[in-house]
Amino acid sequence: MKERVFRFRAIEKRIAASKPGFRVLDIGCGRGDNLERLVRYGGDALGIEPSLERAQQACAIAPVAVAVGEHVPLPSSRFDMVYISHVLHHARDLSRVLAESQRLLAPGGLLFVIETIDDSPLMRLARALQPSWEDDEVMNRFRYADLVQRFEDAGFEVLAGEKFNSLYFAWELLPMKVRALEFFTPLFVGLEMLLHALVGRRWGGHCYLVARRPGSPRFPEEGASPSRG
């Protein structure tokens, strides 16, 4: 059900299915939530994570090194995909993270990013009220169009992208605190779908972007054309 909100899930699954055994690096893998999904898709996955505690937990899913995205201690051109979920807003040097992603990808490899954006007035309010997340400081704040431009400036070809999650991110925190509230999740998913149809393409609080390092494509399925709005 939540995949209706997290619109990138169907796209990443389709891309992964088109290349069994794809080599993927999850930058800022945290405790391994995304690593678990990438492994389930059939990926040959590695993670990097600056927190030793979180890296140790993620090691139960796939190999993880303690490192930051600005300096990844791995060989160049090693991966078919670099995956970065809700990490770029914590980066101390965004340009360096994108340069490292470009270096680590084989020619034609994909950078798949999910990120928080300030296109949503509600997200801007949330950032003002809570300027950090799990003690990780928010170093960067983006608008969607600016993020697309940063990818292109770093030498990537942006293949697909979209804003999503106008309201649901605010609701999602509550069931984490009070599990019984999960009963109301279908109601909020329906409301989110309505908002996406009305304003989501303008006011999404999150976005995904799929970008390619120049070269012959490594995945038969690479997504749709990007939105610029």
C-alpha cells in the first residue's frame, strides 16, 4: 500500500529486475533498510555508513564499511548503481559526494537518489521546527529544480524524476511513536494520493531522481523522462 506513496519503489524494482546481480553501493545505508530491499531485488550490495553503530547493524544484511560519501575507500568504476536515500541533505560537501558517485559508477551506471526537498510549504515548516534528524545535522536544503541542476553540473544525465509525498511524511512519524495509529494509515495514503493529483507535482516534500554516468546504458530499464517542475 505504501508503494502508492513511495512512487520510486516500482521504478527501482523494475530497473533492478532488468539486470540480475547488479553491483550496487548504498551510500549512507544507515541500519540497512534500503540495503535489505536492494538485496531482495537481486543486487550484489555493499554499504557505507559514517556511524559505527548503524554500520554494525546493517552488516547483518550486506557488507558495510564505515566511511562518508565524500571519501569512499573503494575502486573506481566498480558499480552498476549508486543508491543514496535521504543522505544528500546531510552531506558536508555535496559536489564531492556527486563526484565520488560518478567515479564509483561504471560508464553507463545509474545514480538513484531519494531526497527531501523544500518545494513543500509543510516540509519547510518541518525543517524549521526540526533542523536535524536522529542527531544528524541538516547541512543542505534543496528545491527540486536546483537538485536536477546540481546533478547535471556534476556530469550526470538525468533520466527520470518526480516530486512526491505532499503530506504523508508528516503523518508517518506518528505510528512510529504509537503503533496503534497504523490502523489509520490507509486513510492517509488515500489522502496523499488525492493531494498528489492536485498539488503533488508542485508541492511534493520528497523527490526521486535517476541519473546516468555517460556511457553505454547498463540497465535495459532506466525510467521515464524527468519532471522539471
